[in-house]
Amino acid sequence: MKEFSKKLAGKISAKIPHLTPTSTSSAHIPAQSTFVAGSPSPEQEIFRYRKLRGVNLGSWFVQERWICHGTFQSAHPPGQSDLDIARGSNAKEIFEKHWDQWITESDWEWISQHGFNSVRIPIGYYHICGIDPTILDGTDFQGYDDVFAGAWSRLTRAIEIAYRYGIGVLIDLHAAPGKQNRDSHAGTSNPPQFFEKKHHRSHATQVLYSLVANLVVFAHSHSPPLPNVIGVELLNEPQPASDSSLMEWYTSTLKELRQIDPLLPIYLGDCWRPDQYADYITSVSQVTGLVVMDHHLYRCFTSSDISTSAAEHSRNLEDPNAHTPQTFQRVSEKLGRANGGLIVGEWSAALNPGSLRGENDEAKKYVIAQLDLYERTCAGWFFWTLKKQSRGDTGWSLIDAVSGGVFPARVGLSVKRRPSGDEERRKRAKTAMLNQALENHTSYWSKHPGHYEHWRFEKGFKDAWEEAYRFFDWGVLSGRVSVSELGFVSARARSLAGDLGGNYWEYEHGFIQGVGCARNDFQQVYC
């Protein structure tokens, strides 16, 4: 890793001379020279901190037969994974034709027109060999450089197109060296070895280091610079034998990537154990870039899922005292104070036939129950997936779910009147709402003896109002379809507060209330 990092640092330095050189070494990180990206632009902050309403672009780069069977026409047996396709005939032609045709301009337009502001793009480590051929050395994909070399240019092109539509891009390492879970969407049809062999984990860190460094180079050297890479997810749905082995790898990899860009948001899968991984993220988080926990929620696979009716699945998400809403609320609050947040990176409208009891609009009610929960407790969400080759699946294909009335035709706020010359009205509204909120705050705490500094609450409210409207105005005044809303609220409060000492909680309370009041004002006046 040391020699690799040095070579990559020289590459970054040559392409982006304004990045600041730094040297680091510790017991866990080999001494190396790297280059640190500067502070994020105001536009980057909006892309990264807004409420993420997104969709996965499944089977674009990482192929899944149940989504797109056409790419497996000449695959080597058992014909279930990217490696099987690569081992078959005409692999390069099949892949490149698919990369160019699966997601087109009309898809980006559809995503934007329906209010979505983000996409999650699953990739395999082999998809970056076009920019760094060394990452295939000693792996199952060695020798297939030519087959996958064209993926990088398509990926960077996707980032460019997404920016034109105001869409943020989360890059998800769906397939890691050695395979991190048992599923074929982890790149091969072989048994998983990621957690059995340390060199796979070390190699995955090298892959992510190369990916992040080259994304930094690409975004900064582009004219104009691209602000819409909203993060990198280190590993999709890992299945470790023990949480400690995964957490150890997360920690070491996070440290490596922070040497390149300390402010790039990093997303971590929670292995369906949100409380444990929220505690872990709290222990490693710093007041720099976001560290976001990705939880996947499906209710159609287990025997318990099958025996539970659709109506009960919906009630279990709607009831604020039920297990999942309670967990999401608890975990979101904890992560927000640790400069992070919770997203649901995969979910769907799909229910097992055993859950369907002939009730009216079962799937639609289930979707609304999920959306309401995610909007209330999470910083964002990504539906799985945009589309399938075979049309009509309203459970898994977002395009079909929308056309079939299972999914709302639009997400997020919809503006009817664009703000113009409203500064005085906004000031009056802010003052009135602040005075009421501050009165309620001071009145409540006057009944509880203690040392308070209510000016912190007032400052938090004012900062939040201005920040919330900065997000609203960015999209609305530029004519974008989707309205940007502050999503990582507590994390943004931490980043703006500075050092407020022991009574920081008053600032945070004011900030949260300020965001809520600004949203209510915006919605009532402009929507």
C-alpha cells in the first residue's frame, strides 16, 4: 500500500497542483505522501447534506440476471455473475453495448422530472481497471483488463450527465476482491473469501484508495469542477463472520481515504445491526466529512416476512412505537450527533405473495408507509431499482411502480410559486417563529433548575433558517425540478456550530426547530 500510495499521490499532485501535500504515519497506516482536497464549495455542501431522495441504477455496471437477463446470453456456466459473462464469448462487446444503452439521457430526465435528486451506482472493483490496471493483479478478474477497461469513462460520463440534472451520485462498491457476501451480485459465482483472507481486505482498501483518488482528480480537473459526487460506500451488504473483523477493516480503510479527502462522505453498511454499527460510527467519527450508515430494508424474504400480511407490514412501519421506527429514530439521533446520519440505501415495493391477502392498494400503502418513515427519521433513501429488462414488475422496478400507481408520481416538495424579492417577508416570518420557539424553550427549561445559555438556542435557530433557505433557493431559483432540503440536520448543525462547549445541545435544539420552521414556511408560501 505504501508504494501504491506514493505513486498515486504523484499522479494527483501533477493533475491538481492546488491540493495540499501532507505526510502521515501511525501504527496502522504506513508512512506515505498524499494530497488533501480543500474545503467543499457551497454547491458541494448542498449535494452532500441535502435530503437524499434517490434510486439505485441496478444492473448497469454490476450485472444481475433477474434484472437484465440479456447480458448473460453468452455467459460461461453457471451464468450468474460478471465474471461468468467475462469468461463467455463476446464479453467486451456485450458489456460496452449494455453500458451505453441501459441508462440513457431519457432515464436521467425521467429521474429528475419525478423529483429524485440522487442515484446510487453499484460497481465492482474491476470496473476501475481502465484508470488503474493494477487493481486486477492477483484477482479473479486478472487478464480481463480489456473487457472492463471501458467502464471508467462511462462512470465519469454518468457523473457529468447527473450534474446537468442536479443529481448527486453515490458510488457503491458492490463487488469487492474475494467477494464479501454469498450473492452473485458480488462479482463472481465463487464462494466468498473476503473475510477469510486478509490480502483481499488489504486489496479492497487499495481499490477504494484508487477509486477515491481518481474521483478527486476527475471532479477537480473537470471544467467546471463537478460537485455532485456525494460519497463512496465502502462495501455493499458485507457478511462478516464477526463484526469486529469488519469494523477493523472499516477503521483502517476510513483512515486511508481521509488522507486523500477528509471531507468526502463515507457510507458504511450496517449488516442489518443498526444499533451496533451506530455505536461503532460514533466511536470513529470526527468533525470532518460525514460518516453515513446504510441500512437495507426488505420485507419479502424471510419466513416471518411471508407469514406477515401486507397491512401488518405497513402498520409496523407506521406505528411510532413499533420496533423499526423506534430503532430508526434512536439511531438517527445518535449518528447525527456524531457528524453522520442514517439512510436506507435499498428498499422496494415488493412483498412476498404470502403477505398479499387481497386487500385494496396493499403495495401502495406499503410504499407510503416506508416513505413516511424514511422522510421522518432518515437523511435519505434509495429505491431498488430504476428498471428491469422485463417490464411490469411494480415491486422492484421504479419506473413500473410509478406507471402502475404503486409509487407516487413525484417525491419531495413541488413549487407552485418561485421566490422572488421576498427577503422582507422571510425576515418577518423568521422573527415571529423564532420568538415563539425561544419563548417555548425558555419557559420549559425555567421549570427545570440548571445552567442554561438560551442565546445558543437562538443562534442555532437563526443559523438553521438561513441554511434551510440556502438549500431551497439553490434549486428553486435555478429552475431545477426537485427542491433541495437540508437532510443531515444534526450533522450540519455540528459543522456550523464551532466550539460551543457543554451547552451545545441548546444550539442543536434551536437548529432542528429552525429547520422545521423554515420548511413549514417554505411549503406554505411557495408549494
